[in-house]
Amino acid sequence: MTSDAFNTPNTVDPRLLETLVCPVTRGKLTYDREAQELVSAGAKLAFPIRDGVPIMLAEEARQLG
């Protein structure tokens, strides 16, 4: 499924999600589809997904709680 005429994905490939880990803790990530973020409970960070691409930089992540 694409979001525009340029075929930009509006979701992340599930196979990619299976291979990604938190760059801070190397732990598992969970996908928050509604917020378009990958969440690291261990690091208490949420990494944004922009145009279908996860931005896995700690300085780009949002602090949780």
C-alpha cells in the first residue's frame, strides 16, 4: 500500500522490523503503527519512522515517560 503518486510506503516492511534492534541497548523494538514509531522499552526511547524509513539515531528519538 502506498500513500501518494510517488509510491511512498505508509507502513514499514515487517521483515525490516524483525531485524532492527535498539541502537542504545541492542534490545527488541516494538512497532507503534499509530504513532509511526519504533519503541525501545529498555532505553525509554521512541524512534520516528519518516516516509517508511526508521530513523535509528538516539538524537532523533523521543524520550518516553
